[in-house]
Amino acid sequence: MTDANTAETKSTEERTMYAVTGATGRLGGLVITALLRTLPAAQIAALVRTPAKASPLAEKGIAVREADYNRPETLRPALAGVDRLLLIASSDLGHRVPQHKAVIDAARAAGVKLIVYTSVLRADTSRLAVAEEHRQTEALLKASGVSFVLLRNGWYTENYTFSLPTVLEQGAILGSTGEGRIASAARTDYAEAAAAVLVAQEEVEGQIYELAGDEAFTMAELAAEITRQSGTNVVYNDLPEADYKAALVRSGLPDAYAASFARSSAVAGHGELFDDTHQLSRLIGRPTTSLKDTITSALQR
């Protein structure tokens, strides 16, 4: 490549604008952190529902733009000038497909060149309760005419550690997973993978990444590791799916969410959250965060 071509490539890269939806959320915030390791803040747009909550990002020089999934009129202006978009799946179960469609439609209208979407592990065949909305979103992307990449994320290990205080108080983890093995990874692992794909210089259009942790564990092994590190005896109580859902409702979870979590726990017992292809660790260039380390971090909070 000649010096002139090199200069042109560098100039083009410098002009590329990257945007992240849900940038003040737990995953989005970690993606922004990862992007800042390789990009100047001026090339990053944080798309958020409430810009006032994103003032720390604005102080870093990141462009904060209002983008509400439920207000389509905010989306196209937010995407103006954006070349590559990370569409982080909405957390609003049951309403995600129209929300995602609004973003995809706005991205197409705004001239976005690539959409990277956070789907779920093996979305095309998965029996997880959340999979159907991801399947429909993937179909929307394929029909959109916009280049896309699918990041089919497995479970976050934090799904099992966020309720650690309650687990330690009760001395038990509830679920319907039986002896099923779960290849989860830390949220930061998935965030680094998303950032890596978003800024990748090689061709990634049309790629589908099945992402999961390097190591897998059973719920009984999770309980044993919590016991070992905390000094508090914790056991795993395996329940029928209906009983687990009822327990979640009693704990205050809305019925629809309780049903979704219970169904996901049950099908995880049949391998829906297991994967051993190690695509995630290859993307991030290091082993995924271990169960041990994630529990250690959770106990230190």
C-alpha cells in the first residue's frame, strides 16, 4: 500500500463514528469503557434514553444523544452521521421486537453501514424463553438491507451472583437446571467482544458469533464455590419448573419475568446454555473470566 493510500485509510478510520445504544446500562457502559481503550472519545456516540444520566460520558468528550426505543422520532436524529452501531437488546421483555425494529428502520434511514446486535446463544434453535424475540430481531436485520453482525451471547455469570446476599442469607440457590452445565461468562467479557467486533478492520459483515465462557459449571458446583469462598454453607435446591416460577413470584418478580426465568432454567438443564467453541475468548484475546473470579468480585462488593 502506498503512503497516499495509507494516509487515506487512516483518514477514513478517523472519520468513522461508532454508536452504542443503552450506553448507560450495565453492558453498554462496559462497551464504552472498552471502546475508549482504542478510540478517541470524539468518535463515540452514547445513545441513551435519559441524557441527563449520561453526564459522566459527556464529560469525557463522548457525544451523548437521546435515543428512546419507545419514541421512534428520537432515533434517526440520534443516528445521524453514525457508521457503525451496536444495538444492545432491550430489557423490556415482550416489547423488544417493535423497539428493535424502530432502531433498525432508523439506522437504515440514517445511512448506518453496520449494525452489531446482541442476540442470544444459538438463537435460531434455542428453547430459551427469551430466544423468540431475538429470532424475530435477527429476521428484521436480515430483511433490512443493512450489513449486520450477530453476537449471540450466552448467560452472564452475574445472573447468578447479583442475588448473592439473599443466597447467603437463605443458604440456598433455587433453580430447575438439574445437572445441566452452563458456560457463562462475565458481562465485561461480552462487552469487550462487542467493542472488538464494532471496531474490527477485517470484514465482519454477516458473521454470527456464538459466545460463551471457556468453563462450564452445574448449579451444584456454583453453590459449592460460593460455599468455599464465603464460608457459608450454600446448597442447590432443584425444583420443578412450576415450583421455581412460584418461588420467583413470591420473591417479588413479575409473573412474566418469573415464567421466563423458570423456563430458561429448565431448558438450561438440557444444554441450552452450554457451548464449548471458545469463540468468545478468541474474540477478546484472553480466557474468559472464571466463575471463581466473578464470585470473588461479587463477595467484595
